[in-house]
Amino acid sequence: MINVAHIHPMLVHFPLALTPLALVVIFVALGRDGTLVGRSGLQTSAVWLTALAAVAAVVTAIFGDMAKDAAVGAGFSEAPIESHAGLAIVTTVLLCVLALIHLWAYWKRSGGRLVDWVVTLGVLAACAMLIGVGYLGGHLVYDLGVNVKPVIQSMGH
């Protein structure tokens, strides 16, 4: 049976891929249609990619919390894990808020330029934040060996 701590690293790729893809489709929709509020194929794709990125981030965060519990239980330091988790939670909340705004504007066909700016800049910010989340997660795995190596008690740790 698969270790629950290993599910999080499998899931992280979904928000990492869907969020920048949503941003690209948002830029193309704005360039072609002039707004995100409408029913063109690009506008529809943009809203659903934003929503899927948010859902993927929530599911990933849930399994990330389980992976954190496993790591701390195995003896890894909680401080670097909390740095990664804190930024991930803020990013997840941002994506969820943006998805709700985007879905509301899409459904109501209202909001216009304000929604265009908020969603575009918000998804751009989420992409930047994901770079930080990924960097911190990479540090946990590749430098500290969290959930991939046994804890080594050395050098005063």
C-alpha cells in the first residue's frame, strides 16, 4: 500500500501546472476577447482552469498536512516544514478566492474590467508564490530528505 506521505509529492504537480496554464489562457482570452467575462471557449477555459487549480491546491494541501504529520512523527524538524506549509496555505487561499470571483463573474456575466484585473494579477501572483512554495518544498526533499530519508541525528540537530 502507498505511504500517505508520498501522495503529496505526486499531487503538487497539478496546481504547479494548472495555475500557469490558467494564466496563459487568461492572457490569450484577454488578447482575443478583451475580457474574461463572457462565454467564448477561451473565457470558459480560463475560468475552469482557475477553478481546477484551486481545487488541486486544496487537495494537495490536505495531503501536505498529512505528509507534515508523518515527517514530524519521524523526527524531522517542524520549522522548515511550517515555512513551506504557510506559504502554500496562503497561495491556496488566494487561488480559492480568485476562483470564486472568476466563477461568479463568469456565471453572472458581470464585473468587467475589475474582474479582469483582479483575476489576472491574482493568478500572476499565485504563480510567483508557487515558485516560492516549490523552492521550499524542494529544500525539504532534496536538502533535508523529508519523507524520503531516515532522520539523521548529527551535528547537533
